[in-house]
Amino acid sequence: MIGILYRPIVTEKMTNVQEKGLYAFEVAPGATKIDIARAVEKKFNVSVTNVRTMNCKGKTKSQMTRRGKFQGTTSRFKKAIVTLKEGDKINLFENV
């Protein structure tokens, strides 16, 4: 379970749906839904009812310089959207 949850994904869209009990995390690429649910339950002491995962592709980036054009890609990652039991909450900013 160590190293499954990398970081929470805090965007405007995800903060709007936190009232419904949905939270998003960047997770390890090899993590399964069961592993993610257990890691969230252990770390935040909440009950997980549903886990949805998606693999996000890296974006292609290019930069023009005097020496020519450089191309590369950003890294790919796996995202998990976790639904909590009604009444449970995760306070992401309590240890800031």
C-alpha cells in the first residue's frame, strides 16, 4: 500500500464535486481499484463505496529555439476518482 497514492488532484471541477463525496487522486500506474480503495480508507479513515480509474496520456509539447525545434512529451499518469460513503469527508488542506 505504500506509494499507491501520489497526490490529490485539486482543480476547480473537483472542488465543486467534493460536496457529493467525490475526490480525485493521482495514483501508481499499476494500482488496482481494490488497492486504491484500501489505501484511501487507511490513510483518511473513511469508507470508500466506488472507485473509477482512468489512464491519462501525456501531451506532446514543442518549443522553437534558435537551434531548431525541440519536441517532447509530458509524462502519462493514472487518475482515480473515489466516491465516499455519505457523511464522510476528506479535508485535504488540514496539514498545510
